[in-house]
Amino acid sequence: MAKLKGFDFWKTTLKGARYVVAPMVDQSELAWRLLSRRHGAELCYTPMLHAQVFVRDVNYRRENLYSDVSPEDRPLIAQFCANDPEVFVQAALMAQEYCDAIDLNLGCPQMIAKRGHYGVFLQDEWELLEKMVKLANEKLSVPITCKIRVFPEIEKTVQYAKMLEKAGCQLLTVHGRTKDQKGPLTGIASWVHIKAVREAVNIPVFANGNIQHLSDVQRCMEETGVHGVMTAEGNLHNPALFEGRSPPVWEMAEEYLEVVKKHTPCSLSFVRAHLFKMWHHTLQIHQDLREDLAKVKNLEGLAEVSRQLKERCQEEIAKGAADSSPTGGLPLHHWICQPYVRPPPKEPGSENTPKNPEIKASKRALEDTDGSSDGLSKNKQKKKARNPHKNFCPEQKPKYIKCEQCGNPKGNKCVFNLCRGCCKKAAFKAVADCPGHGLKFKTKALKLQAVETEAGQENGNGRAERIQEEQASTPPPPPPEPHVAQAVA
């Protein structure tokens, strides 16, 4: 069967999907995808997979794709980040049997993508991207799709999209934010850019950005003309977004936990992160349970914290809180699934900005010289709670003597005055012991020698016993005959 392209692929394989859950690192795993599909999602993506790691590590392949196979989880697109055409295609060939298309991530703006040189940090290397998409389109048995961010200039964004279409991209997702719009500078996505791309290319286009409610989905499709709408943050805070519902958080949390139990293994960190997102507004009020949610070590513990949050919310409702206006500036009560609106960056001269420009605001208070926890960061306070005697004062920390060979801190009781790594080599070569590092090469050699000596003695004793037994069982020789003795005489 010939590989479907463009609109045929979207209509047939993807079943004309309009409501799409975005690829999210460590967040769009199988359990979450299945939950989202139950509540209106028509297409899901895997979390972003690293092509180079996918090729070389069989455990990575199994944990992130192969073990996440379910007949309910289709249609599905697997997304990869990559910067080498051969590696990208090799990874895609390994994954294509488990999905309906392969997506190239050209939109990740995070620092890890900058260091790894992938995602949106490839958007200026058109020759490389053209080669990657073209090679994938030629080699794969499933279509190749791309997810991009826009340039500040609309015309450049349109030319970028056309280049990818010409190279073989069969479906394009356009996130209407630039490379620099992230974190506190996220801002509003430009649907104008998305509309321009939609009108310029002849392949299906999905829009991404500014989606918090079902009404935003409908408005985006009307204003841009796209064929589908993708959401990430909106889906994480309200998995029922595509149903147009805002259910109580505990309803979604309990259902998600049930799906997790049926589709194990699922990383505990993924589950914890999802509960933090869904319970975000409630956890701002019940800070003690926020700490508990961060500390529990198993699925049952997470479920118990979620149950306690549910009980507290229901107690508020029983006291009539549902009849009053929502608090905290929220449009809905905190126990209702709703989007999180990231606060804008503070303007110069605001209350958190020093009035004197010569005074620089520090990120956190400096540690007290007496080692008290009053000025410690939250992370250091947690460490001090686990180890009250831990010293965080740089001036009072002991100065380590360097290893004579490599410069790492040496062992305080090392007989060679070396670090453990160098000591191990030296002790092995000299057949010596180092009590400071727990190395016993000499002791082991002596034990082995004693065992061999004992075995040798046992073997010697055994031979002597066998000789004696043989002699005892052998009859004595007959006496000499008389004529022989006389002849000799």
C-alpha cells in the first residue's frame, strides 16, 4: 500500500483529527494520552524522544515507546528531536511500526535544546532541515510531520513553512510564539502568523498557542482556518478541555490514577507532575499537602494525598464556599479544573524591584555565617532537615587535600595519599591493602595462597594414603628357592 500524503493522510490515518494533545517531555505518556482520549482528544503525540539515545539504548526505546503500546492509543504520532539526518532516520525506522507518523521537533525553546542543538535552535539551518525531512520522507513507510515556532517576521515564517512542505513534510504544526517567548516572557501566541502559513501551504496545518478552553479552540479554527488545534498547558490543567467541561479536580485525578494502575509501568515522577498540575490552585492554599505530595515515594502515597485534598475541598463546599465568589483572582473555585495563567514579568519600578539601581536584588538570601537555617535556600533547608549537622558555611568547610595524581580530593586515611580511583590502581599493582578505601588486594591474595597450599597438602596426604592402601593389598613376594641360594653361595 502506497504511503498516504497530506490531506489523504490527515483524513484517513488521522481520521480528520481536530483536537490534539501536544508532545510534552515526560508528560504525554500512555496513561495521560488514554485519559485525554476519553475526554475528547482525537490525536496524541508521544513525549519528545531523543533520536540519538533512542538509537543506542534499548532500555530507552522500551521504556519510552515499546512498552507504551495500546490498541486504544491510536492514532499516535511519535516525536523526535535530532540534528543529524542519518541518526534521525535510523531512530524513526525503529519507531515507525509503533505509530502512525514521525514528527520532527523544531519548536523546543528550552536551554537543554540549546545545549543539545535541536528544537527551535535549528530553525535558521534550512539546508540541514531540508535534508532531514527529505531523507525521512524517502526512507520511512509512515509520513513525516514537523512542529515549528514562528519567526518575528510573517514572510520569513511563510518561507520556512514552504521549505519544509517542499522537502516532504505532510502535516505542519505551527506554535505561534517565537524562540524567545518562553517562561515569564511567554506572552500571547500570534494567530496571524499561523493564518499566513495556513493560506500559503497545501498540507494540513495545526495551530498551537493560547488554548485554555474549548471556546478558544473554536475561535482559533475560525480565525486561522487551520485543520486542528493542539494544546499542552490547557490539557495538563484540564484533561476534559476538549469536552468543554471543567470538572472537579478530584474527578480527573482519580480517573487518571486508575488508568495508571491498569497501564503500568508508569514513572512515579510523571504521575506526581500531573497531580501537581491538576491540583495547582488548591495546593497554593493547602501548602502542607503540597509538601506531602512532593515527598511520598509510591503510587499509593500520591493517591492518599489526592484523597486528602478532595476531602478538604468537599469540607469547604459543605460550609458554603461554593456559593461565594472564587478567591485568589480565579474565574472558578480552586477545586475546579481550570487553566493556569502565567503572571507577566514585573515592570521596572515595581514593588519587587529595588528603588536604588545600585542595589542588585539577589535570587535568595545569603547563608548566615553561623550556619543557621534562617538564610538557607529551600533546597538546603531540606538537606539540613535530613542531616542537622550538615555545614553550609563555605568558610567553615574543611579544605580537602588533593590526590597526588589526578587532583581530586584524596582519602583522609589512604596509605597512598590518593583518591579512591587512583588508590585502587596503585593497590592492585602493588598487591597491597588500603583500609581507608576498603581495598584488600593483599589480604585476598594471601587467602587465595593459603587455600591453594591447603589444597596441595590435602592432595599430598591423599597420595600417601593411596600408596599405603596399595601396599597393604599387595601379597608379599615368595621366598627364594633353595637351589638358587646354594648356587649363589
